[in-house]
Amino acid sequence: MKICVNTRFLIKDKLEGIGVFTFEILKEFCKRHPEHEFYFLFDRKPSQDFVFPGNIKPVILFPPARHPILWLIWYEVSVYRKLKRIKPDVFISMDGMIPLKSKVKSIAVIHDIAFESFPEAVPFLVRKYYQLFFPQYARKATKIITVSEFSQKDIAEKYHLSPDKIHVVYNGHQGVFKPLDKAEISKIREEVSRGYPYFLYNGSLHPRKNVSNLLKAFDLFKEKDRQNIKLVISGRRAWKTKEMERVYENMNFKDEVIFTGWLPEKKLAELTASALAFVYVSLFEGFGIPVLNAMYCDVPVIVSNTSSLPEVAGDAALYTAPADFRQLADMMYLISVDDLIRKELVEKGRKQRGKFSWVKSAEGFEEVLNIVLFELT
């Protein structure tokens, strides 16, 4: 059987949400099915890390699709033509975009449609492209995979689709994220925060991630802090960061905030495992992989009470309204002074995290593929 997969988000040293999902699912899925012939469609020369040995054929299609106009050319011209030549049984698109002219059965992985609820948080051209084409992609796809029950409901309601068309395949945890012993934690803290405990946020920096309110909350928290606790913010600057920068410049305790920029996976895992607590108060999440990674590191978490985050964190988190930075400051203070609460959250996190693994995700992915294949016969 021939299976074509859109793998353009597999970029070495730049794997984030979609890229991580793509890599982990395909690594497990391709290993399970050496009998299939996989064509991985890239928009630039791929790292050999992503061309798994055995049954993978990498295909590079021009142009590199990093702009809305180039997306349109890549999918509607390059991918469309390649599918006509290969004649695969199924096309799987890990970023949800599919060639609308193609007659090949397709599975579109739509992680979330946050741009519908928070359009102002997305650059203008990107937003217009998403709003024009994603309803068409969703209708055109044979099946849709998404990463939470929240996103399943959101996609079904906004695009007037039957929930039966949309299947939930959760994210898993990246194996490098694991607990560290006290000596290792001390070493990392010396490197990062001069030995002091710290709250950690990890993720891209743009308005939907709500980093501005995290900074406000931390500034308020510091008025009561007696442990010299820091705030570490890790991740690449994405877009529309001026509000975050304005809040930062007006902070009373901005010298206590440490920006690390983007970090490689191993370093990020060490940073996470050494945190006092992980804070993730995003306005909207399709899943929230960093929260799961923190639970696998035995680090307690504070998260927003919105979108998919309660589904992922279960009873293993302290919850706050994302707009209420005063409530968040109270949560940060509570978790900083109460050892029992931290221990209780870690124990609950160990149970909650067991619901998610890439093996389970690959099995769910395979079930959806089998449904599509059954419809082909």
C-alpha cells in the first residue's frame, strides 16, 4: 500500500507542536508497518533523522512553503501533481492542509482552530488564509484527526461537521522529559538562575500564550516572595510581542525574569525537570504538550481553566482564569510555600500522565487509517 504524508514540519532542531506530533507518530507507525510504502513530502532537503530506514521515500517539492502564497502553490500545484504521479491509497496531512483538487482519500490532522476564536493573535495574511481555506480542508478531508475532545467539539461546531468525522488522537510525551535527582537539579539551577528556584514557562511567545499576564502575576507574586524565586521564560519569539515587551519593561521585578530563547530538547527537558513549578496560562490550546512534559518530570503545574488544558491536566493541576493575573499570583505563592500541595500535584500528575503515550497515539492513528482504508474497499 502507498501512503503519502505531508512532513514539511519535520525541520531539524526546530520541532514544535506539529513537528513533534508528526515525528513521534510516524516513527512509531512506520515501524509497525514495514509492508507499506511511505512517501514523505518535504518542502526542503530533510535531515536523515526524519527519513526512517526501510520503507520511506523522501520527496522534496518546490517551493519551500513558509508563506501563505507559497502554501497555496505548494499544496494546489506541487503536492497535487505529485499525488497524481504516485497514486497513493491515502494522503495524510499533518498540518491539516490538503490539495482541494485532489481525488485521493485524505486524513487531515487539525490540531486546533485557535485562529477562529482569537483571530487578532495571528498575523493578518496567515489569518485570512486559515479562515478561507481551513473550512474547505475540513469539508474535503475523508477523516479529520485532532488532539483533544475540546478541539473535536470546536471543529465540529464551527465548521458544521458531524463529530463522527473527527477522531481524537492525543499527543504523547517526549521520552527525554523525566525527573532529575537533587544534585542534577542544583546543577541546572546554578546554570540558569544562580541556584535559585524558578517558575518555568515554555512555548512560543505570542499573544495567545498570555505571557503578558504571566509577567504581571509574577511581578505581584514577588511582592510577597521571600525565597528569591525567579521566572524563566523559554521559547522563540513568534509574532505580536510588543504588549509582552511593554509589560516586561514596566515590571518592578523584571531583573528576576530570565529569557532563554529557544532551547534544544535535551536542555529544555533539564530546565523543566529543575523547575519549582510549571506555569502555562494560555488563552487557548488544542492540547498543550509542555504541560504533559512537566508532569512526566514530576513538576507541579499551574494552568488555565480553559480549552483543552483541564482535559490534559485532569486533577493534577492548580487552575486559574487566564485573564486574572491576581488569581495566578495567588496560585504561584501557594505552590511556592506549600510542600504538601506540590507533592500532591506530583502524585496526581503521575496518574494523569499515564493516559497519554505515543504508542497509544499511534494505535489511535492506525484505527483512523483503517476506517479510511475500509471505505476504499
